[in-house]
Amino acid sequence: MVQLYSPAVMIIIETKIGGPRPKAISDRLPFDGAIHMETIGLAGGLWVLWDSSQVEVSELASTEQEIHAIVKVISSNSSWVLSAIYASPRYAERCLLWNNLTTVASLHSLPWVLAGDFNEVLIGEDKFGGRAVNISRALRFKECLDSCRMIDLGFSGARYTWSNRRPVTDLI
């Protein structure tokens, strides 16, 4: 992906790699800047990697679920806020993330990009299999996105990408 797209910034989520290994791995990639967050037990792991010849990245705050940084594009001298997200599989911890995002929104007026895995859906069409969408949780997530003045930019590619080598009938 790096060779094909030459990104200035790359977010890697759910690495499931903790301890000293993230640095050892990212040191072998063509990025000279990195922020690594620890895993959440056996899940999670969040990395932001960048090419400092293209961007300057200044970390603002981070937890296991989020990395917030100011990204300054060197060629244009423009800046924006990047929030890389890997939300906890546990609802109570996701609520803490949503509160943090609302706080971040109140502290800046720069353009802002949130990217990652929120482990929550807004509508039933965003989910395949398993239990029905919990409406109260979806509404709580929507309240967070609305209070942060976020819009969903959509996606390109496959609608569902995770399989864990399971048959289609068992996918969620």
C-alpha cells in the first residue's frame, strides 16, 4: 500500500501488537515518525506513522482508543487535526471515547479528520449478521458525531471486509 499510494500519514488499527514490537516493526517501514498506542488486552493497538519530509505531526493527546495530533502539511503550510480511532469492543469504554471526542471538538477550530474503527454502527445497513443494532447505543454514537460536527464521508471498496476465516453464514 505504501509503494502504491505513497501516503504522507498512515494509520494502522487493531494491530494486536504491544510492548517493544510496534517500534521494531514501524522502524522497517518507510516512515520516520510514529506514535504507537498499546493494545487493549488482546485487542486494539493503534499506530500513526508519517513521512516528515511531507508533514509535521504534533501529538496532542492519546489513550488506548485514540491518538489526536496536529498535522501540518509542509508544502502548503496548512494544518488540521487528525484523530486516529480504535474504539474498545466494550460499550462503557466507547462512551469514554465519545466524551473525549466531544471535548476535543470544543478545544479547536481547525479542519478535523476522524479515521479508524468506532466499533459501533449508526444504522442497520452498516451491520451484517448477529444481533440487531442497539438503537440507544446508535443514538448515543450519533449524538457524539453531531456534537463534534462530523459527517460520514462514506467509503470505497468492499462494504464488509472482516472475515476471520469464517464461512459467510457465520460472519458478523
